Amino acid sequence: MNLTLKINGTAHSVDIVEGELLLDVLRRLGFTSVREGCGVGACGSCTVLVDGHSVSSCLTLTSRCAGSEIQTSEGLGKDNPVVRAFVAEGALQCGYCIPGFVMMATELLSENLHPNEKDVADHLEGNICRCGTYPEIVKAVLTAASEIPK
Ligand code: FES
Ligand code: FES
């Protein structure tokens, strides 16, 4: 089936097979920040935003996303406050998990511009960093929150 996906503000016409997962389609289209960790909705490394809400793309049927706004971290750009804060705080080691954390942080800051440490930890609790970079990640999100104009 052919459908149009709006990804990071651009429409993409794409042929998919029935039941094809959003994770696989996004990677096929070159959005390789979207990464498979567990494949069963338990690690957060495949997180993207659909209409502003975080989803595990490894569990999301692509056909359900036609007509929605899909956001991946490629769409944020280097000047995005969250991206800048992750770099400034050194909030990565291997980096595999980071795009998922960045999208979760983006969702949180779209809902709450004044999160405290617990708010951040609670919002990110479904994401796993096998390198254990959690303290720096939490700090990065708090830094990003402080830098976003209110
Ligand atoms: S790969 Fe999707 S949640 Fe782990
Ligand atoms: S930075 Fe390596 S898994 Fe998170």
C-alpha cells in the first residue's frame, strides 16, 4: 500500500507492506536516529513523537500514522535547546539510546517548561541507557528547560 507520511514537516510518499512497523519504515527512509533496542516496547530507543506524543515506533503500525505529524530527532537540528544541552552536559557515551531520550525530553518540555529533577526522572523512566548516563541526561534536560525562553 502507498501512503503519505509527514515526517519532520516534510511529506514522504512511501510504499509499505501490511503490518510494517514505523521503526522499519523510518529507518528505510533514512531516519536512522530511530533505533531498535529491545523491539518490544521496553527500552525507548525507538521513540518518536506522533502528533506531539511519544510512541515506541517498534510497536506502532505505520498505517496508523498517515495524516499525523511524525517527529524524529533529525528534525530538531543542532540549535535545538535539548540537543544543545545534551552536547553541553556530555550526556552520552555510545549514543545509541540518546535520540530516544531527546524525543522524550522534547515531549516533557512541550508540557512542562519548569520540570524538577523528579519530573524529568519520572518522564524518562521508560528509557534505558545501557551506558548508565542517567545523571548527565537528567542534568541536560534541566539545562534545556532553563534555556528555553518562557
Ligand atoms: S526498540 Fe522500541 S522500545 Fe525498545
Ligand atoms: S549512551 Fe550508550 S546506551 Fe545510552
